[in-house]
Amino acid sequence: MKGNEMEKTELQIIIERLLAMKADRHLGQQVRRFDQYGIPVCQVTYRSASDLYIVERFNSAVSTEFDQIDLAAIEIYESISEFKSIF
């Protein structure tokens, strides 16, 4: 811990990135990539019109749609954790 501040967990950082996508009033869709060790692990597309997060895992080419931010964050976290377990 730094002073009274706690270190942010990886899941908190993922949720903050997803919330930033939702807070951005850009019309259409936004895309963010999640990397580990400089290697792309998954990509998230947020569609503001439908309030959906689409998580695409690069290692399996599987895309999953989520209407809840916490479920999307868990999917991203799990894909990063699985990737880390390989190394």
C-alpha cells in the first residue's frame, strides 16, 4: 500500500476501462484491446446504442456479448489469467 491508498486490482483496472468506454459519448462503437506482456489477449467492442460489450478472445476467436459490465470484466479477467498461466 502507498500511504492510505490501496493498490488497484487487475479487475478494478479492467472495470475502470469499461466504464470509460461507456462514459464516452462517442456515437457508434468503441474498441479497446487488452494486452499482456505486449501481446494482444482480447478485444472489447462497446456498442452504445444497445449498451452491449462484445469480448473477443484472440486465442480462440470466440466472441461473447454481455449486457452487464461486471460479466464483461470477468470474461476479460479470465482471458488474461488463462494467458498468464501459459507463461
